[in-house]
Amino acid sequence: MSNESLANLLKEERRFEPPADLAAAANVTAEAYEQAKADRLGFWAEQARQLTWATEPTQTLDWSNPPFAKWFADGKLNVAYNCVDRHVEAGHGDRVAIHFEGEPADDTRTITYAELQREVSKAANALTELGVRAGDRVAIYLPMIPEAVFAMLACARIGAPHSVVFGGFSADALAARIEDADARVVITSDGGYRRGKPSALKPAVDEALTRPGTENVRNVLVVRRTGEDTAWTEGRDVWWHELVDGQSDRHTPEAFDAEHPLFILYTSGTTGKPKGILHTTGGYLTQTAYTHRAVFDLKPETDVYWCTADVGWVTGHSYIVYGPLANGATEVLYEGTPDTPHQGRWWEIVQKYGVTLLYTAPTAIRACMKWGDDIPAKFDLSSLRVLGSVGEPINPEAWIWYRKNIGGDRTPIVDTWWQTETGAIMVSPLPGVTATKPGSAQIPLPGISATVVDDEAKEVGNGGGGYLVVTEPWPSMLRTIWGDDQRYLDTYWSRFENRYFAGDGAKKDTDGDIWLLGRVDDVMLVSGHNISTTEVESALVSHPKVAEAAVVGATDPQTTQSIVAFVILRGNVDAEAEGEALVTELRNHVAKHLGPIAKPKRILPVAELPKTRSGKIMRRLLRDVAENRALGDVTTLTDSSVMELIQSKLPGAS
Ligand code: WT7
């Protein structure tokens, strides 16, 4: 991105120093950067030693066949033992592992590490009874209930790679994932709770298993969650409570090679056929545990941690299941949505459990901004000490809102950049070290080498823009795309030589801090200038009447593309009453912030935006609308009626 006039957002002057008490007692200090710089592999070998190995590794990285990495290759360990048993053996069996909060308000369950050990052992014995062996793939299609965690850890315990499919995905999406991974067993439930009502899941499994390519599924293990009637296929379907509850609660974990596959997770992707991202054992657990300890400053004896993601996404894998449990954390697991039965539900949960570390996504923060400051103000949020953000660039104003209204103007915010492919956090502030900057993920973590390069692979600085790349292998990196090494090479390693191409646009400011600018596919070209959708969106969100914005480039005969913005106004603004005057005000606001070139040609106030189920805006669909085209594939949308609503608002809509 070359346009100098768009450097304004990089002139963010606000800085927030770490609180003195947090800095004084921080798990990780500035020294870690120096140590890792002096000896990167030695640094990671030291982090690996925080795990409990059956056979300690003597090798760190084998990069003899790049970009196919092996980390700690001669070591052996069991992931479930590390996440569960070793805490019990260390005398922490009575510590709460999971505070489960179901969507129905009185539906809660407290699970200690000792109980988790029994539940995971029983589930491991049950899977073994179903004939699941090390290396066999198991698909998991469950709501956010404790059994999802038990099932993942049981698979890890017996060396059966899991493929978790988000419970909101359709039968088609599930069938495609079962087929690609050639799963032998599917673990599901009769249903879950969504917005106050039971919502069935099992019918989607039944339908998926009628599709060609899924014939190798022998059994469906079904958790009873809602108690609603469910169709049953004798001989194939098995109730969890009938099979698992009767098993022995003792199970001896077997040690697996550090490079044994741990899971496959399909990227939600806004384009193309989903990619089965493969993660393995030792390096993945090393980096998820380290980053969770470093970025959240986790103190397992006193902290209560809550990551609001779904276990169906990588955030749930790395920062609900593997990282926190490897560290012996106490955490909240919540089944429902933020606004059921009321828009203060999350803050009520923070207050109830005394949550200290909260990890959520910008899309949720912007929704809360829209609902209004008075809602979180009703709850006691004083227990919070670190707030995290992940999933998209966080607009500076959303960052400030989060810090002020949720963090009491006190807590550091860690804006964590990473991907399904990276397995764990890569670029982020450290809460006890970094003076944070609203909107910037800032610098690579200790032991991570990442930078921004231009089209010619030259490193940029001083406000220069280009592409985020990772320049050295890292322990939790994807090992390949399941069954498709060539696609792994083409997608990530062919754009630049010896550098991992993340697919994100980025800039580096004069302090050397990194700003993420969205997926490169989303960058707009207006009269010869590359303009980032993220920057225009952030400029819009910095206006007091705007809660959320999505910007796309629409084909334009004069300017190649013209900027079209869809905006959600804050709760107290009346779009009808304000009319054209507001649109003009917003266009001028963007021009003032970013320069006239970035002024949107059209601005359309809307009630909702189309999002993928992981909360990312589907700009592709908005482009279809802006260009008056028939809509493309809407199957990954959370709510397909959103698009009809948006289209009906357009001038000249049919
Ligand atoms: C893409 C990866 C990482 C877990 C959730 C998403 C975007 C993620 C940030 C951030 C700016 C971010 C990137 C990335 N992204 N975190 N802090 N700042 N952008 O995992 O579905 O694999 O998506 O999410 O575009 O490439 P994912």
C-alpha cells in the first residue's frame, strides 16, 4: 500500500503503559525478547521443557526439508496427560478446571481437574471400545458443553486426531469435512441451546452421513443435552451416557511422537474450498502453553480466565482447551450468545465468577458498543486485569471503548494476531512490558520472527505498507494441508521465497509497530491508490454515531473501484431522522481522517452486517450488493436473512 495520504491512522498518539503492579509481577519481562533473539531455538527448547515429556527431546527444529518442519522430533509426550493428569499429580486435583455456564441461566456445572481426569479417561476408554485407534480420525460436532472438551482431550489421549466442526455449520459442510478427513466416528449431541430455545444438531449428522464419501463412519456417539426426540440408527448410534458413563475412570495415557497429528481444523475461509489445517503434538502444545502464560500473564492459582470463542474455531482449540489446560488454568466455558436472555449476560458472568482475564473478538466488542455503555456499567467488572482481542483488526475506537467500559481504564489490552495456520499467537503486546497502542498488534512475541515486506519481498519501515510474513519457522506452525502438500506450498510458501505468506496486508509505523490491514483480497484500488478496507472502517467507527462499518470496493468505470460503506449506527441514533445529512457528515469525516481519496462514494446505514460464523464480515457478499449482482454462496453466513434486509435498503432495489 503506497498511498502516503493514508498514513493518518498510524499517527495514533495514545499510549497506555502497563500497570506498575502487573509489570512488577509479570510472568514474562522484556528480557525474554533479548533471550530469544540471542538463541531462538534455545528459547523454544526451554519453553518445551515446561511440558512433561515421557521422552525429553534432544532435537529442537528439523528444517532439513523446508517448509515441512519437525519440532522436538525425538521427544514423546501425551497431550491429555499434560493438560489434565499432571496437575492432579501435582496436588491440584481440587482446583476448578471449568466453570460451565449453560445458556439456560440455572444450568451450571463445576469441573475440577480430578473430575476432568475421570471424564477424559472414561471417554478415552469409550472411544477405544468403539474401535478407535491411534491415527484414526474422529469428527466432533458439538455445542459449547463440557463434553466437547472431554471429547477433544479423549481423542488426544489415545492419539486419534480430531476434526472439530463448528456446531453452526450445515450438513453439507459437515459431510465435506468428514469425507476429507475420512473420519471413522462422529461425536455429536441431540442439540444445544440457542437464544432460549433447544436447537437440534443430530439431524445434520444423519443427513451428512447419507452423502457419498462418508461411508467409513462406523459410529455416532450422541450426548444427551436437550432431551428432545432424536431419530436413531440402530447399530450405528450410541448414547454417550450409555457408553461413556459405564467405563472405568482410569486410563493409562500412551506417549506419542512429538510430530504425531493432534488435529485437523478446516479454515472457515472467505474464499475457496476449506483447507484442512494439520497441527501436531509437541510444538503446538509448547507454543499454545507459552503464549497463554505470556500474553495473558496467567497465574493459575488466582486467575479466572474466559475465552468467549467457540471450540469449533482455532481460538477455542488453542485458548480454551490446549493452552489454558496445559497451564492448569481455571476457566469459564459458556454455551450461549452474549445477549441471551439480556444484553448484559457476559458482564453478569464476569461478575459471577470474578473473571480476571477475558479474551474476545472485535465483532463482539462492537456489538456491545452498539447496545450502549450503560449495560456493562450495571455490573462489577473490577476483577478484570487483562483484556484480549482476536479475529480481526480492532478499530482504535473499539479498543478505547473496550478499555474504558470493560477494563475500567485500567487493564492492558492485548491485540493478538494469529491464524488457524499459525496455531498460536504470533504478534501481540505483552501486558507487563508493552506500552499499548489502540489498533496495533505491535510486535512479534519472543521467539517469533515476523515482519512486513513489499511486492519485491523487501522489508518496509516508517509507515511503509505491504504484506505480513513470518521469516522463521515456529513451533505451532501448520505442518501441511491435510492430504494436499502441494496446496500447502502454493498457498503459503510460493508468494515469497523462504517466507510464510499470511495473506494479510500490514504496515509498520515509525516505532516499528505492526498494523494489520485486513486480508489482501479485500484491499481496494481507487484511482491508482491502494486503500485498506480496515482503515476506512476504522475512520468510520471513530465517528461517535457509528458502531460498526464494512467497506468494499465496487467496480467503477472512472476510478477502477469506488468505496462503498455499510454502517451500523449506535443504539441512540435514528437513521431515518438523520437521513442524507448524516451520510454527508460521515463522508466528510472519513475525508478529514484519511484524505479525500478515501471518501466513500456511497454510505448505506444498515441494521446488520453479513458475517461468517466466526464473526468475520463477508465483504464478498457486500461487493455483490454494491455491484448489483446476484449473491454468491451464502451457506457460511450466520443469518442469511441479513442479506435480504440489506438489499431491500438499496436505492432501486427490486
Ligand atoms: C485471520 C485468521 C486467530 C484466531 C481467529 C481467527 C485475522 C486474526 C487478528 C488481529 C488483525 C487479525 C487475520 C488473519 N486476524 N487476529 N489481532 N488483528 N487481524 O483465525 O479464522 O484462521 O483467521 O484473522 O486476517 O489472517 P482464522
